[in-house]
Amino acid sequence: MVNISEQAQAHFGKLLSQQQDGTNIRVFVVNPGTAKAECGVSYCPPEAVEETDIRLPFNGFDAVVDEESAPYLEDAEIDFVTDQMGSQLTLKAPNAKARKIADDAPLIDRINYMIETEINPQLANHGGQVMLVEVTKEGAAVLQFGGGCNGCSMVDVTLKEGIEKQMLEQFAGEITSVKDETEHQAGEHSYY
């Protein structure tokens, strides 16, 4: 579930040696499965461990994960890196914003997962997002843009050169095209 590098384990060991006996770390996700998901690490004293928590043993301590965060921490990695700017912990949780799905999940679920984890984070930089409306019998993925994408003069380029290429490659043989059904209206919300 959560992989903690040797360097990060050593760092946590030093920090935990200065805490009360039995203190571990807690790894968690706030707002899991949403665009506002954020991961964190905190101290977890013995009295803060719940019966439903999952304990992952590491070198000299446990990583404690609450039941709700667990599916969103699949493939998560914690590392401790040092460079010319100093040292820092890094936490990467690729599934924090959307629960990881199986490779054989229904097509609509796999498309929605791709949108939430790959496409919308890129569009969010411009205040936009996209959602899947349907997949037609002919294999067209029909999308609707919102936020800053609605009315943006670059939406056609974003659709054809970005999203469509990416989706046709990832879902080759399953979808034939990507269409936009948004009624675009330029306005103050649009990013230019």
C-alpha cells in the first residue's frame, strides 16, 4: 500500500526517537477521492490508534492508515531527498484523487478514472475541468467542459491535440472518437 524508502524510514526513526514511547506515524488522505484530496503524515501516539486502522510495519515503527484513506494510498511512496536546496520528505499518492480501479473495470469507469487522475489535474491549472457524458454505441466518448474551459478559445486544440489523442491511445479499439457537447459561451470565467 504505502512504500517508505530506506532514507525516509531512517528520518522517521530519528524523529520518533524524540517522541513518547510507542508513537508511530499516521499516513492519511483528507478529502479522498476528490479533486481537493491532500495527503499527509503526522505523529500517531498509541492512544490515537483506532481498531479499524491498518498498521504497516517498517524499520522501528509502524505506519498507521485509517480505513477510509487506505484505498487512496495504493501505490503511495514516501521518500526523503537531499539536494543543494536542503532535505525534505516527499509523498506521492497517485490514487488520492480517485480510487484505483481494476484493469478489467467497465470502460466508463476506466475513462472516468483517466479523466480524474490525468486530464482534470492538467485542466485545473487553467480553472477548467471535463466530465464524461456518455460513450455512444458508435464508440464516441462524449465530453462536457466546465469552468475556465467553457468558452476558452483553445478548447478545440485541447480536445483534439490533447484529450482525444490521449484517450484514443489509452482506449484503442474501445473508443473511436472524442466529442465535445459543451455549448461554449465566452465570459469572465474563461481562461485566455
